Amino acid sequence: MKKTETPPARRNLLVVVAVLASLGGYWLYGAFNKPDTDLQPVTEAAAKPEPAAAPAAETPPKKVPHTLPDVTLANLEGVPTRLASFAGRPLMVNFWATWCAPCRREIPLLNKIRAERKAQNAEIVGIAVDFKEDVLKFVQKVPLNYPLLIGEEDGLEAANAFGMGMAFPFSVFVDSQNRILTIKVGELHEDEANFAFDRLKDIDNGVLTREQAQARLADAFREMAAERARQEAAGDKTASN
């Protein structure tokens, strides 16, 4: 039987996916305090001292844009769709892939949040950076009750437009003026999603400025992550006794 050759583009993407999947999950959040400077995601690991290592080739840091990038990807029907067409409202853009376990776990939460935030005129848009046939098979089994765009190589370009690359999953929160408020990398939790959408509401209502909301988000995300770590540690200790 003749062996079917894997197309070069698909083979290259599979290699990238395999490498990233082996790295495991991690999360970070955007702590954006100065709107007139370059926005940079901040990792928890950045606060921990690392042992000295041999000098490595420097890679220019990726920059998170101040505003929603105007990228275009196909929807489920294959129609090119501008991400900007969902702008002008509180918006969350969720980058994911079918092979990513934390991404799959987020989907029921995103369905729930979107239903609960209708009164806020909020929207959630998923961007699957994956092969189209895999995404179509997946959504036949797992309902996604929010708009979905699909990108293969152009999906990687879209992720890079946010300054993030393939750190899946990651969720971008954008205010009604199309300004990026924060980016959460790693599995999104309900308390984080609701806190972010509430801060977007505060901005719309004039209760907080964007910068004030960003500062509160950074502090809250740190505290939420620390509390989850404490609970997990307590659970592990109980299980070992």
C-alpha cells in the first residue's frame, strides 16, 4: 500500500504543535500600567530569581499592541471574517486548539459567560489555531455557543499580531474603545473572567479609567492565582495524609 505524503505546511505545523505540547501549560497576565509605553505580558516566573546560565542569543521581545489587531480569518463556513467586526463592545478573544487540554476545559465556561453577559452587550470570539478538518470534527461533538474563527498558518500570524505566539490557551480582554485591557495566558477561570468583564463594565460606565482597571486586574489575578495554589497545596497535603 502506497504511503500518503504529509503536505509540508501541515508537517511543519505538526512539529511546532508537538514541541509546544511537550512544554506543558503555564499562565501569565498582562499588567499594563502606562498606556504610552510598550505593553508587555508579565509572567509569575519573572519575579523568581533564576540560577545563572550561559549567555544565549537575544530574541527581540514580543509586544502586546494597545488596540485590537485587525486580523481576518475564516469562520466555520469558510467566509473570511474581520475580527474588527466584533469590536465596539466588551470583547474577549480566546485563542485555542483542539489538541490543548486546558483549551477544551475552558469551553463550557466560555459558553456560560457569554450567556450571562448578554445584558452587558459583551461578546466572546474563539480563534482556533488548528487544522480546519480537526476543528470541524471537534465542534460536531462539543458545542461552542460563540463565534468561532479558524486559522492554520494564518492563525499563527493572528496570535503573533497579539504579541503572544502559541502560548495556548490565551484570552484577550478588549474594551468598547477597542483597547486591550489585559491578556490571560493559560486556562481561564470563572472568577478571572467575571472580574475582567466587570472591569470592562466599569470602564464603559466611567467608574474606572483603563489604567485603573488594568491595575486592579493585575492585583486580582495575582491573588486569585495564589489562592488556587494554596488550595491545591492543601488538597495535596490532605491526600497524602
